Amino acid sequence: MPASQSVTGWRKSSRSQGAQNCVEVGRTSDAGAAVRDTKDRAAGHFTTTAPQWHAFVAALKTGHFDR
């Protein structure tokens, strides 16, 4: 991620209340997303572009990753 790009609005899913294995998602300044481990925020995060994030969310909604 370029140094000029910032991440804001970190949030955890409302479905993860009480769960120990959670991730947080934030918005990047170019409308993409950043993802980090809630338990180890200092470990850093990875970022996606807006098209990558939208494709990932669409795949989740259609059950692509369901077992």
C-alpha cells in the first residue's frame, strides 16, 4: 500500500461478538479495503483494491467458500 494511502473506519463484524478468531476491515483511501487480525493488530494488515474487495464479498454472499 502506498505510504500516502490511509486506512480508516476499522470495524469488526457484529456476528463475531464473543468469538476469539476475528478480523477487522477498514476502508482505504482509494475505496479498497484493508484486513487485519483483531488479536494482533500490530502485525499489520493487507489491502485490496475496490474491484478485488467487491469480488470477494460477492463470492461470500453466493456461498462460494461454504463447505
